[in-house]
Amino acid sequence: MKIAIGADHGGFSLKEVVVPFIQSLGHEVEDVGCDCEQSVDYPDYALPVCELVAQGKADRGILICGTGIGMSIAANKVTGIRCALVHDMFSAQATRDHNDTNVLAMGERVIGPGIAQEIIRIWLETPFSGGERHVGRLGKVKQIEAKYAHPAHAE
Ligand code: RB5
């Protein structure tokens, strides 16, 4: 798969560790930055990663900031993005299985590189179950997205 990845200064060091790890799993990586620990704004890196995924130019996206929270908030504003903030292996598996997430957010100040790599491995390898219940629920999520894409109808 092609994986787009981005981080702010709070996630830069973890990004540097996980990029070669993702490549070692056989995936292509497009790194949108940032390139050092100088302070930057997480939405500036969430947006290009999510646009690559939403436009079909990347299969999945990975976003890292200090907590992962800002990145996940920004990512879920992009139409077509289903981003999960994940800090444990169970959620990494469940969010692919149930939510068909296409973007993963993590916090460098929350977990270490060993857990982050295992989360990434599980998240990349787990397919969406495609189960009727989950497809139906994702359809309802899409309806919310569509409703608020046209504010005139959101009353
Ligand atoms: C930056 O200090 C920090 O706020 C950011 O990396 C992230 O944790 C925001 O949610």
C-alpha cells in the first residue's frame, strides 16, 4: 500500500522511527513533514495527508502529534476520512474491523515506539469485516457528513 504520513513537532521523532518500519513491512511511504522539532501547527500536516487519502493518491494515512488528539480532530473534518486515535493493540484491530478507518492518529507523548510500531502493523494488516451492521453504521456516519457538507440542510 501507499501510506501518507505527517507529524507536527510533538510527533516528529516518532515519525522518524516509524517511516523505516512501515517501509520494512513492504509499503511505500509519502512523508509530508514536518522535518524537525521546531514548533509547527498540526492542521498543516493533517490536511495534506488526509487529502492524499481522500483523493485516492494514498491508500491510508498516519498522523502523529504530541497526543494524537489535534491530528484526529483535524483529520475527521475532511470528507471521506475516518480517523481513529489509537494507543493500544485492541483498538488498532477493532477500528479496522468495525470502522474501516483510513487514517490512524497516535501521540508520541502517550506511547513509545515499540507499541506504536505494533499498532501500525496491526492497523495496516487488519481488513474491514464488511459486516452488515458495520456497513450500515458507516452509512449513517456518511449521512452526517453529507448533512453538514450542505449547511442549509443542517437544521
Ligand atoms: C503541541 O504542543 C501539541 O499541542 C500537539 O502536538 C498535539 O498534542 C495537539 O493535539
